[in-house]
Amino acid sequence: MAQQVINIGASPNDGTGDFVRDAFDKTNDNFTELYSSSGGGGNLLATHILTKPKSTFYYSTALSPNLLNTNYQDANALTTTMFTPAYDLTINTLILQVVVAAAASAKIAIYSDLDGVPHTKLHESVSVDTSTTGIKTITGFTFTFNAGVTYWISSVVSAAGVSFRTLNAYSYFNAPAIAASSSTQVYTSFYIPVTYASLPSVLTTPTTSNLAHQNYTYISFRAV
């Protein structure tokens, strides 16, 4: 259903806007459409890129960059979160931000979804140096996200000491997906031990012990 816009008239009380009942009928229809596409628990949207992507525009794993934190990331562990585009989206750039530098390298991997957990590796980026702070840009590839398909976007570092710009786990409306309870699960987001030099083609099925309870890396990507 297309969004139903409430007619507010040209000026206050000019009699040209929607009647109150009609306006709230549109409001209810819009909310029904919103919640019918929700996921991950808590009735919050799991689908991102709700408008058709534009060439050369930048998108990210969160709906908004607000309430960003920094987060230390252990070596040889994927920090991964889900992403489900509403439109096909082909990208050729991945971006993350190093806030605390260390003598290490980082890369981003994209995994498929299997029953709500990351599963098969679809893309593994080249490594970028994390010995200096700032924006790290990864190019030289193309990858297509298909509309309505869930993916898991992950960051990983080769050595300890690196902190990335992250999204706060309690920024609910900025998040891709949350669980029903903020105190027990927080996010459909996982922290999975791996080997940096050779990321697994298929991940061992994560369990609740792998749930990420605080932050996940804020990753941006550029539409072709």
C-alpha cells in the first residue's frame, strides 16, 4: 500500500483539509502497513532502504546515524547484524570508521541468512589498515543485495585494540532488528569467533551465547 498523506489544507481552518475521522483512518491504515512489515521482535522494522536506492548515494546498516558510540572489537570475531533491503541494491563501496586505532587490519564480510542466523559467506572484502583513525573505504568490488532477502553484514579485525564507530544497542528506532526483550536479547546481532586470515565459508550456527548485547559496527555502503 502506498503511503496515505493527510490533507491539512492550505491554511488553518480553511475547510479544505481532511475531516478528523478521515485523517485518523489514513493514520490507522499507514500504521497497519508499517507493522505488517515489521520483524525481529518488538514490532520495529527489519527492512531498510525503504525508498528506491539512488545511484552514488550512501546507505548503511542503520536507519539513522544518531546516538552512535564507539566499541572495542576483539580479534578474530565477527560482529554481525542483519540487513533486509526493500529494493534491489548493488553496491561498490563499503565504509567503516576507526575511532581507536591499533596495529591491525579489518575487513567486512556479508553472509546469507538461515532461519534467523548468519550462514553462508557471500562476500569477503579486502583488508584495510586500522593503525590510524578515520574513515576506511573499501572498493574494487560489486555486490548486489536482493529485495526482501535477509543478509548479515559483519566486521572483523586481525588483532586486539581496534574500536569502530558503532550504533548504540538501545537506539531502538535506529536499529535493523531487536528482540522482544531489551534486557534478555537486545538485538538480532551476533558475536562469532572466527579466524581472520580465513573466514569460514559456512558459519557454525550461533547460539544465544553469541548474542551481541551492546553495540554493532556502523557500516555504510554506496549504491552503484
